[in-house]
Amino acid sequence: MAARRKHRSARHASPPFDGRDIKVNGKGVPLRSHAEEALHSYFQTLNGHRPARLYELVMREVEEPLFKVVMGHVAGNQSRAADILGINRGTLRKKLKELGISE
């Protein structure tokens, strides 16, 4: 007699966690609000100087800690990290090399 497999129907599967429902002391603290706060602070510190290449600056500042924290969270498992980040494992390996993050 063949073994029966248990499986969850799509109806009962949990959606992937996107981080938007994180709560600290009962208050929501989405990553977006932290980014907005940091950007407001950045503009305040310019003292009238004109910002330049802001997108590149933000990506440089965010990308490295993002990859480091995710890789630490998955104990170096690149397949799991790529899945969490929503990128291809080859792209992950390339970014880790570019950022000088140990695999």
C-alpha cells in the first residue's frame, strides 16, 4: 500500500512574511518608516548643500548590511538567502563577491 502524503492546499498555505506587520511594544515599525526617518535626517544635515547621486548612496548604505544580516540569519546557506531576498543564487554569489562578504 502506497504511503499517503500530507500536503497543505493553497487555500491553507501561509503567505510569505513581508515584514510589514512587525510590532515592537504594540507599535508597528516597518522598515519603510526607518528609511524615511534616515532620509529626512540626511537632508537636514546637508546645511543647504545640494544632494547628488542619492540613489547610489542609499543602495551602497543598505545593500551590504542587508546581505550580511540575511546571510547570518540563514547561517551562510546561499539557497535560503537567495530565496529570502527574492533573487537568483547566482546573483547572490555575485553581490557577495562585489561587497566582499565571506561566503
